[in-house]
Amino acid sequence: MTAKFNFELSSTQLHEIANAFESCIEQGLKDTQQELKCLPAYTPITEQIKSGEVCVLDLGGSNLRASKVVINADGLTTIKQVCETQVPWKRGVDFGKNHFLAVQAKLLEPYLNQQNLLGYCFSYPTQSLPSGDAKLVNWTKGVKVDGMEEQPVGSLLTQYIENEYGKSINTVAVINDTVASLLAGLTLTPSDAYFGVIAGTGSNIAGLYPVDRIGKLSAIQKQAYAHHRLPVNLESGNFNPPHLTAFDDIVDKTSENPGLQRFEKAVSGMYLGRIFKAAFSELDFDAESGAKGLVEFIDKQPSDCDYRNAALSLLKRSTQLVAAQLLGLINHYRKKIDYQVRHIRIVCEGGLFHSTSVLGPYCQLVEDELKNLLNKSIRSDIQVELTRVAQANLLGSAIAALACQ
């Protein structure tokens, strides 16, 4: 394998990837048994977000946070002091269900009154329920807690809190971090369309869709939410894009879930180090060091080093793939949802999205590539706003709980 290998994609290839993703979204909105699951979250959203006080809990892969969010009638938000801790469980080690619930309840308890709303950002694969709760499909990120899969995670926690602390939670809304990012964008100035994008350890997209454009919903569901929009978790990391390399195939075959999450494995921070090591096995490089290790490797090499240039091209390809996916997302929304859309807000979260390398800020690289692709698609009339919202997971979770009450 020559160190001069270049991972970057041509404009033609990026447009082909965008077109393929566009088609996958349409299929996923019609039928769950598709490459993109396109899972609706049953948190009905209107033009005006509701006001109120909400207890919020944010459970990620490594950290747990709790707070209280206040949204007033003018849409202004206040987040009270956030309490944060590292999760005590270890990757790949069994953890007891009661202990798992106790850790979360203890952190949340200072924010609870006698009657409460709870917004629960639960960043693991779930199936949303019409009640606003969600059933755990399976654990990921190395977490193993017996007795919780196929169970409503919100109800398990609220029942534990009532039993142990004697405090009632009247409404619980369980959403993932991508949906939370999307909903956090509603606290800013109005836009024609809203999306949330994650690029970090994983990769995902969520969008806000009119119910009559979500074909998989039943007639009864469409009637129940007729005057609302619903967030849809696309599960876009499972998209299998064209133009991946043999090294991507190697990483996939040796991964924890072969054949799945091919897009995520090509772009996310967790896998970039593995791809680089697959391409250059002769190097003393830690495949598990991820995007951080790749950037550190780049920084240590002289500017004329072929390995350094190959690493840069791999990092650049990650930004190109995200931009191509966003182009497909925008094209689909314009063609199938609302052709009058002009301003699109995309709330971007994740450690990779907000990282910087010698190429520049990752988010800026994605934005520049997306603008180039839009201009070449004769879409220069569209204004795409890639932005970050402070405490997006907490804000989005509060908005979801208020919508479900």
C-alpha cells in the first residue's frame, strides 16, 4: 500500500452519494424495514414551543447530566445549575438495573418537586412510543444492563423515583441526542426547516417533518397529529454510501456489527483511526485512537510526509461525506416535503463536529463543501445555517417533555 493514497472524493462522486441518500430517506419514511429506519418520535411540535418548567436528564456514553429548564411564554430559556458526573459503569462489564436507575435518580432528585415533567435524553437505540416514552432496542457503546432491553426506559426510571423518593413524574419524554439537537434549534429565530446532526463517536441526523409526509404512520396517527410536525430520527449512520474503499470494508468486517452503520464507520471519530491503520498497517499507529489520534499524528509529521497527506485526505473525506449527506437531505426535503423552503437550520453537535485540525474547523469544512455542492446543483437560493446551541440536549429534552404533556 502506497502512502500517497488519497481518500478524497470528486464532486461527481459526492453528488452520487447525495442522490443515493435522498432515495434512502424517501424509502425509510414509507417503510421501517429499510436501510434508514426513519423512526418518528411522538413529540408533537407546533410553531410555538410550549412554556413551563422541566426536569431534564442527559445520559450519554460517558457522562450523565441533570438540571431544570425553564421556558417562558416568550420562548426565552433558563437552564439552572447543571449537575454532571461520569457514569460509573465500564464498557463491556455487566451493570445491575437497580444500580443503573439509582445513579440517575440520585443526580436528578435535587431538581424534583412533588409533580414533575421529565425530559430524558437517552442516547441509545430506542423505539419511540405514542406516550412519549421509548423502548430500548439494544445497548451500544459497550453498556450492558440486564433486564432493560424491550422495556420503556422512561417508565422504569420514573417508577424507581416514585418508589425511592416519593415524587411523581406526570409526563416523561424520551428522545435521543440527535432529536434533542433538532428541537434545540426551535429556540432560535424561525426557520423554514429544522434538522439536528451528530458527528462524534457516532453519526446521525434527525429532521422535523409534517405528519402527512411520513408514509409509515397509520391513518389514525396522521389524524391524531394532523396539525403538528414530528421529529424523525433517520438513523442515518446506517446509510451505505457508494465510493467507499477496500479499507472501509476491512474496518467493517472486523467491527462489532459487520454490515451495519457503514456511513458512520466512514466518517465518525471512533472509526477514522481504524481506517488509517487498515490502509497503513506498517505504521506504529493506534487504530483505537480515533480522530484525536489521527490529528495528533498529522501534527507530528513534516508537511511533505506522504502518510501525513493521506491522513489529511481521510479527515477531509469525512467532512465531504457529511456534506454530501446533508445535500441529499436538503434535496429530499425540497422535492418531497416543501419546495418553498429557503432557510434551513441544522444544529450540529458532537466532538468531531466541533474539533479543529490543520485543515481548519471541521464544521466550517462541512459548511464550505456543502455550499460548493449546492452551487453546483443550482441551489444557490437556499440559505443553510449550520449552528451550535448551548446545552442542546437539555433544551431539546425540555421542549419534548412540554410537547408531550
